[in-house]
Amino acid sequence: MKKMLIYKILIFLSTVVYADGLQLFGGKKSSENEGSKQSFNNDEIVDDFSTTEVTSRKNIESVIPVKRIPQGWVFRDELLAPWESNLPAVLSIIPDTTVEVVYHDDNRTTKEGFVLPIKRASVEFQYTSRLTHELIMLEFVNVDFIYSTTNNNDSHFILEGITKKVKLKDTGFPQLTSNDIVKHKVLMEYGTPKEFDGVWHIYEDVNSNYKVRELDERNIKVETKSLKVVDKLEKAIDDTYSQQGIEYKKRLMVQGIDI
């Protein structure tokens, strides 16, 4: 009887332990499944829709802007008198009030053999700065006089050209030279000249002709001329003294004759 009782007790205990083990492992497996599911959910692939900005570096060229050549009398980058300004107007803005106007005739022979006096005038004055001493000459021409000799007062003289001589002062160390002015001022501001004849650096646009040359190590000469005034002068000569111009003038003259 005792043995039977002991066997029953052992069988009962083993059944309880087996059931608990099944419950324990079952719960453990379930928790592992839940953990794996949660881990899978957390590890889901997330599409990144944020845009990555791609920057491309372009080659940036250093370009020195080319300065426009003077369109008249320019002082410290300010246009004081444009081409074709008349003589009285220009005289009113010249800082030196003691200047004198010099009148002279420039005789010219036309293709037809006529000797034509071109009426010209000039004004010369000086200007001194910290580094330079400048001699400036403003040149005028009377185009209207070619059409009629009655057009001879100062208001008919218009600005045609400018000649400037620049002398460099003693600057100590380093001493500025004419070559420095051409290299660091003229070429850097106006760019490559249209022509270099071995002496003059020549620039040109539709309105002006601009020339610079070195006289010596300390002296520079600059000449500027209005191309439109030159064309206007040539047209006046052609209109008046060419064969066609002469015939036209004769037709106008005979209209006043009553036969």
C-alpha cells in the first residue's frame, strides 16, 4: 500500500511539473514571437523622401569691365562737356578764368582744287594734382562757317578734340613712370587697344577716337577726337565745294534772277 501511495504521489508531481513546463515554454515562445513581431515592426524600411540638394560649382571667371572711352571733356570720370558743346558753354566751366581763346585758320585744299579756310579755336589751361601736372587743350571747329561766312561768332564753334600732356611728379619710392600709367591705368581700364602702331595705343568706338603714347619716362600724351564732328565737317565740305554742291548752290542763286 505504501508503495502504491508513493507511486501515485510521484505520478501526480511529474504531471504538474510537465504541465508547468509546457506553460512556461509556451509563454516564453509567445513572448519571443511578440518580441520578434515588435522588432520587425520597428525595423520596417522607411522611405526617405527628403531631397538631397546637389550643388554644382560653376567656373567663375574674373572679368575686368572695360571702361568706355571719353565722349568729350572728362574730368575725374565726370563728363563736363560732351562733343559739339559750343565754345561759350565750355568756357563757363573751365576753372581757370584767365584763359584766352586762340583763333586760327586751317587751310585745306579740296579735291576740286579749292583752298578752303577751316575756322578753328583752342583753349589751353593747366591743372595740377598730387601726382601729376597736366596741360590741357580743348579744340573747337566752326562747321557752319563752311555753309555761310556769316556764321562766325563763338556759338558756332563746337568741341571737336582734346589734347592732354601729363607730366608725372617726383613720387619718391616707388617712382611712377609713363609705362606704369599705360600698363596699370590705360590698359587695365580700356582693355586691349584696337591698334598699336609702335607708338600710339589707339582706341575707337562709333563716337570717339582715343590715343595714348609715352613721350619719355615721366611724360604722356593723350589725344581724343570726335568722329561725328569730323564726319560733319567732311559732309559740309562735300555739300559746298564738291561739283554737285557747286551746281546746287548755283541753282539756288539763279532763283533770285528775273529774266
